[in-house]
Amino acid sequence: MRLCPGQASGAREPARQAAGASPGTAPNIKATLEFPRFRTHMILRRFQLVLAAAALLGACGRDLPWRRAAAVYVSGPTPCCAAQAATLTPCDPLAPAAADSLLLAARSDRELGDAGRLGSLTGLAWRQRTAAGRTLDLRFAASPDTRASYVLEVIRPTQRQDTVLSIASNGGTVVWLNGQLLGASRYAARPARADQDLYTVALRAGENRLLYRIVTSTAESQFHRRWLSVDSVPEALATAIALGAYSDLVVAPIFPDTARSVALAPPQVRLAGRPRVRFRWLGLLGDSIAPAGEYLAVYPASLPLPAEFRGMAVLETEVTDPASGRLLFLQQLPVFTDSVAYRLARRLAKPGTDADPVRTARVAAVRAAFALPPDTIPLGAWLQAHTLVNLYRYVRQPRDFFRYPGPQVWGYRALDGTVQPYWLLVPPSAVQPAGSAAGSPAPGLVFSVTHMVNPSFWLGRGRTTGWVSHMAALSVLHDNFGVLPHLRGRHDFAGLGVEEFATITRQVAAVFRIDTAAVAWQVWSAHGKQAAAIARHPDVSLAWLGIAVPALQRDVKQLASVLDSIRPVRPGLHWVLWRAADDDQIPSPLTEAWVRIIQRAGFAVDYQVVPYSTHLGGYYRDIESELNARVSPRTRTVPRQSRATR
């Protein structure tokens, strides 16, 4: 049985079983029935089904506003972005493809007939799939020469309907409705996540034809479509924002001196009347330069540079809910002209003898980002812009450099005298004037230690950029600091972790009002032993531990034993374990099988087990959302040692 939008079969069973409930529990009416056992069993079973159906209808509200899909056709792979295919670079999702015009013409054919007739109209091989209802889940094979597949879906509402279409894909997706372009994904190279692309769709009464082009970026591409009920939209919007729907909208934060405007990435959310997106130009020190426009849902493809622009500025993006006024996302993205950026980098990053570890770390970051000697390879423009504005603010305001929200390069002097940098994500509430957030819970820290890092990882070689964008969105939604520790550039998690985590926690606590009883870690199960060793140390603050269990993890009993060793030292520690699957969505059957295995190993009793996909977001729900919804508020209001995990 399919559940409501945003849920998946088996997704909540572990938590219910941990609480002592059994799957499919129904009221005990057996004692009131005077029938033979067999008939009693049948009546009970029917009664359970009626209860389940009633619960489902009550949870979902209205059912689908149309009959089941009349047809779903899937094409064979077809060339896309042919000029780029040889280099294996991702396609631009919006770039026209050769087959688009033929398919858009074919969609107007009165009777599509079978897959054979559709093939004769378009020149592509098609196969018809089982008709879909609220959800549609497809997989495609691909190669460097065939970078796209098409899906044609026919639905027939009984009356005109305005609904919301949610798309997830591990490649960019372009969507047309009845021949009109609805929109496209911002990026083609992305892992599949629920609610990545959201569209308000006006369906006419009678037949509607939806055409999807899925740009493939891996050997196997996925496409997931679902229709949302109205009450599911706020949660879906929050998920889309957490996945970066409005992160880093500026396409090129360092651009030629001749530029008169900055290009913006297209929106991944196109919901009627929501959200409100406001742009504002700021100086690097936070002073207002000029407004840059306010828009509902859809914003322009570019923004003109303000008349006061002198080669460097900050573009502030603020996303709010028009109905409640709630802040959903805030990002301050520095932009520079090319000549100003390099001139400022050379001037600010001159070698010196400054003993301040934070400034020393920021100078090193700028030197590496701009490939100033002795470095020879520059990093991406996004990292160049952020490291440069961090250093500029520090030089100009050494006593209050921290009063800007968003990603910052910090650093500390380790016991061996070396300067160790790390990324710190500062939530907007942390830089508000004193008293403006009175009564709100103190923010906590979320450490991401899910990957071993190398000496240059903290500068962005690897997955730092995506992690920082993701955590920047979550810091707005959940009011947490995000930390990517450096671990001194060595693969010595256990040996350095105690010093690293304890020092970072103390440093951030000394500058901001944070709750050191609400410190969380996210780690891979491969580092379970090291995490346990660090967690047992009295100098380390820890209230929540999330363990990603990859698909290759076999010895789950050993992992349970390792985690149990922490319990005598930290009896109030909150736990969550989730399934990781190489940045890919997990099909429900595989997830449910994994949950059964992990339950048999004893995790369902002592730990909360959730079938999420990865530490950066999942098909079911986001792991940091789970942390903040279930753990942090309790941790911040109830003494940590007074809670039991069983």
C-alpha cells in the first residue's frame, strides 16, 4: 500500500517498534466476538484493512483529483549535448535537444495509440510502462553518447485542477505540460533527492500530456515523480530549500570587469504565489548599497549591478513565506570583478608573522584559493569569493569579524603549534542584535565527520562546496552552527578528534552563545570505533550521534557492540542510524530489507533506525531535520543526563 506524499513504506516502523508497538496494530475486538476462530480471524483482518484505509484517507486528505494515468511511455536513450558528450561534462538541462521539437509536435497528435505509433511519430524507440498514480519511479541506462531519455505521461482529470508536481532525479529534468515549458532543474549533475524540483501545475479537465526529458549524468539515471496534496507543500518547500534550491544563485561570483549584470541560476521551485525572494546589494562589511528586487517564486535571469558597484559587493538572497513571514533561507554571496579580486587577494594575503590563528588560517585559505605562490592551481570561484571576503572582513574588523551569517573559514592553533583551519556555518540568529532573539533556544553545533579529509579538503577540493551550501540552508531552518573539521589533514580520526572537536567547540562557544549540551556528530559506520573512543572522552561535548551505515556494511552486530560501549559513559546520548547508499536513492524494497537486518542485530531496541539515503539529504526525510525535530529541542530544554535512550 502506498502511503501519503512524503512517506514511504516502512519508514516509521523502526521507531514504532522501538517504542514497543508492533506493525499493523489494531484495536482488540476479539473478545467481543463469539465466532469460530477462523471466521474471527477473517473479520479481524477485514476490520484492520478498514481501519488502515480510514487512517490513510484521514492522513492524506483528498485522494488524487483525477483517475489513474491513462498511459506512461518511456523512450530509449537519445543523444543530448552532443558537443559535450566526449568530455563527459554534464549537459545544461535547458539546452534544446534534437528530439524536443519532434516530441512536442507528437504530443498534439489526437490519438497516441501504442508505443509503436509513438515511435513512428518521433523516430525513437518507446515502451509502455504500467500506468502510474500518485507516484512514478523509473530508471534508465545511459552512456556518454546517449545522455537523455524521455517520458510521456497522459493523465485525465475529471475537472480543472491546480496541483503541485514534485520531481527527484539524479540528472537534470526538463518538464513540459501540453506543449508549454514548465521549467528545468538548475543542474544536471546531481544525486536524486525528494522534492528537488517543485511546480504548481494547472491541469485542464480531460486529457493532459506531460513530457519529461531526463538528462543522465551517471551510468544509471533515476526519475521520481509524485503529486503533492496541499498540506504537503510547506514540508516539500522546506526540503527543497534544504537541498539548495536557492543556494549560490549567482552563476559566476567572479566575473569580467566589463560585466554590467550578474547571471542567476534558474529557480528549482515554481510554486504559485510562494515563496517570496528578495535580493539586496550590500557592501562587504554589511552596509546597504541598493535594493535588487522582490519576486514571488520566479525571479529574473540576471540582476543589474548597482550604480555604486566598485568591483566588490555582496548579494543577499532572502527567501520568506508570504503567508507567515517566516524566514526560509538567507545567503550573503560575495561577488567581485576579476581584477579587483586578484588585486585584493595579493594585497591581503602577504606573508606575515601574525600570531592570531584565525587570521593565519584565512590568509592561507586565500593564498591557496587564488594559487598565490607557492600554490599553483586556483580553486573554484565560489571558494575564492568566500575566502576573500572572510579575510577582508577580518582585516577591517578584527574584533567583530564573526557578525556575518553564512560560511566562514575559521582556525585555531593546535597543541603542536600548527594552525588548523575549518569551515564554520554561522546561522543568521547568531549575529542578530542582543535581545532580538530573546526566549529562543541557544543554537548548537553539528559536526560533519562523515569523510576523512586531506590537507586541501577544507579549501574545497572534494565535496566541501555542496556540504557548505546544504548546511547554510539548514542553519537558517534549524538555527544550528555547522562545522566541517579539518582533522589536521591526516587520516587519524581517533588520535586527533578529541583535540579537534573539543577545541572547536570551546572556540565557537567563546564567541557565540551556543548550547554545548546540544553538540551533534554525523559519522560513517567505518569510523564507529574511533567515534566511540572520542565520545568516551570527558573533554568532548556530545548529545547526539548519527551513524551512516553504507550498503557494504556487513557486521552490524559489531557496530552495535561498539556503540554500546559508549552507553555507560553517556547514558543520555541520543542516537540515530541511517542507511547510506552512495548518494543515491534507495528503492523501498532494499530499504525495508536493510531495516529488517538491522532490527535483528538489536538496533531497533536501543537506537532509532531510519531508512534515509545519505548524510546530505534523503529520499524520505533529511537527517538534520530529524536531529532538530526529535532531539535538539529536548536536549536544550531537558538536562541531558535525565533522559534514557531505551
